[in-house]
Amino acid sequence: MIDRIIIVGAGPVGLVTAMLLAEREIPVLVLEAEAAINDDLRASTFHPPTLDMLAPFGVTAQLIDQGLICPTWQIRMHPGGEHALFDLSVIADATDHPYRLQCEQAKLARIVADHLAGNELVELRFNAPVVDLRQSNDRVCVGIGPEGEALDGRFVIGADGAGSFVRQAIGLDFKGMTYPETTVLVSTTFPFQDHIAGLSNVNYCWSPEGNFSLLRLKDFWRCSLYYDPSLTFAEATAEGRVQAQLNEIVHNPNGFEIVDRRPYRVHQRIVDDFRCGRVQLVGDAAHVNSPSGGMGLNGGIHDAFNLTDKLAGVWRGGDHALLDQYTRQRRPVVASAILQQADRNRKRMTEKDPGARARSLQDMQRITADPALARDHLLKSSMIDGLRTAEKLL
């Protein structure tokens, strides 16, 4: 048996996991099905505690150089402009980074990959899809590629996303549901900040036609647009429809330059156990949620920090029961502080009744007007409370 841990998936969560293990002098093999790091414009929000966690490795400083600091975020009525503004400076005593950072997740993956380059403890293999997985009392063996080349190690970590082969191979049900609406994420260079007064860099908006979000990055804005579930992905992303939806936000007869567009369905799912024997799951392989609030990528990184602490102890002779604590600490927090909170965020923003919207906005404005309430809300929405809760679970 080769003495190492195998990580399946070279997305940001898998690579962060590899970095944390290598920092503890544990050999790692990372297997990625694709030919290179995925550059798709997916998650882009980094919350304060995630930045705190990554800072000692020099990663946060590089992310800040490539991203956009967002000290406030807001919920607003469009086009009227009434809003509730959340200022993250009120939690400055709880974090070294009292802001959200907007930066594409692919940049994190590349930063970490560069950090790992040349590290003799880390092997990163692309074009290596895992097609088989078997475990025994003392090892796990995976098969990769069309010929099923066999590779083994002490443990396997599934960081291979929502469609995780690893999760399916160990027979864990992905319990939950799929929301009815189709979401189209559109990135555009159009300067919304010059046309909508009082925008923050992160905005969740009600509109007469429904709702949308506007998240600013260094070079463009990301707009989440929602469509009738009866539309096909092709219909939802058609040029004319996307341009019409953007024109409902800001009238622009010259048309919007589209950098990227991608449709997706939103799921809310979680496994019962983040571990099965010598196999563990992190990130989307273990749980997926509505993107409202930007907690998915952050939650996966928090999984990685928690799990690697336990694995390091077991690697050096600790009881394997330590790995059960990983599930005991992370699953309740993911279920309540991430999935339920993301679901509440989604329900609030998909509300169509004008009276209910007005009451919801008033509630948010009442919170922002009270420093104690605002602090409590931001500790939760910034994921600090969830991490504190996890630490207390034995």
C-alpha cells in the first residue's frame, strides 16, 4: 500500500484540502477527471471566516489582490431603491476580514495549485476520472481511466461535486429536493453602478417581474436571473430573452456585452453521514444548497479545515472515531446554518406578494438600524456563528 491520502476532485475545495494535508506533512494524490482546472464562473463570494482561515497560507492576500472587497451588502426594492444595508464593520471584533470578498472560485483553485506546485508531498493528476472505488480494513483502492488503473491509499476524500462518483460508490443517499425555478447566471461588463443609485457590490433585489441579484467583481457584474421552470435551458439562455431580462433591470438600447451565461437548477441536499469507513466527503459531494447568501463554496472550505484536523490526528495514530466527530460537527451546522438559512434567503427573495415584500424589507431595516440585531444577523449570515457552534459539538 502506498502511504497517502487520495482526493478525488481538483476544484477549490479539493485543492484546499490537499494544501491543508500537505502542510501537516501528509502525502496526497489529487485525481481530477478534467484536463485542467475548471475556469467556469461559478461561486464568487468569500465570507470573513473563510478569509481568516486561508490567511496563514498566504492565500487570502492573493485573493484580495485579484478580487473586490465588499464592506456592505443589501436587500432592495427595484426600481424604487428602498433598501436595507448591512455593514460588516459591526463584526470587526470577530474577524480580521470584516467584509465579503468577490472573486471567482477558479482564481482560488489556481492560487492553491500554484502553492502546491513543486511540493513533493502532493501529486496532481488530470485526465484521471475515478471509475471504481473499493475499501478494506486498512486501505482504499480507486480505479481511474478507461482501463481502471488501480491506485490505493489510507483514505479517500470525495471532493468531486454534486454528481460525486465517490458518494455514489459508497452508497450514500443525497436526500433533499430540487427547486422549481430555472436560474440563469449572466456575467456582463455593463456598469450597473453608474445607472442604479446606491448599489452595494452585493445586492439581492425584488422587482415587479420577480427578483434578481447583482454581484460585482473586479471586471464585470454577475446577475442571477430567474425563469419559469417550463422553459428549457436553451430557451432560458437565448440571447433575446437574456437581453430582455437585463433591460428590465436597466434600460440599455445598445445591448449588454455578455461575458458568460449558464443555466442551472438549484438543489437542497445533504447526506446522512459525511463518512463511510475510510472514505469522507467534503463540499458539494456532501451537501448542496441555494446559492442565495453565497455559502456553498465557503461551507466546503470549512469542511476541509474540520476534516483535515481529524485526519491528521488519525494519520499519526489517533482513534478512527475522530473521523465520526467530523460528521457530528459539520452536518448539523450545514443543515441549519447553511441549508436552512439559504432556503430562508431564497424564500424571502422569491416572495411575490407586495405586502409580504414590504414587511420583509421593514424587518430587515429594523435589524440594520439596531447594532445588536445587526451584529447577530451578520455573525449568522457570515457563517461565523456556525463555525463557533461546530467547535462546541463533541
